[in-house]
Amino acid sequence: MSEHHSGPVETGAKMDYSEHEKTYDGFINLTKYGSAILVALMIAMAAGFFGAAGFLGGFAIFIILSAVGIFLMR
């Protein structure tokens, strides 16, 4: 069932710090690129709905801004 550790809780199980680092880096990258995609989407929606771009123009703006954003964040 459960393991009984003797001693303080802080020194219970060994930590896999390399796995923690990979998880943290993955979360940061997902947040960074996800935010860039959402900003590109909001700008494209504004251009498509309120400007003269229309649906296809807004979609083109979204694709271009997404590619530029991802390229600049590398």
C-alpha cells in the first residue's frame, strides 16, 4: 500500500530535478507560444470583423502574424 518513511517529510523521497526542469520548460514554452497565437488571433479577428479585410484577409493576417511571432520567439 503506502510506504512509511522514517524521518522528516522534507527528506522523504528523492527528487528527479532534471524531470522537474523539463516540465517547467515545457510549461513556459506552451504559455509563451500560446499567448502569441492568441494575440495573433485577436488582431486577425479585429481586422476581419471591424476592418475591410473580411474572413480570408483575417485568416491570412492570422497565419502571417503567427508565423512571425513564433519565428521571433525562438
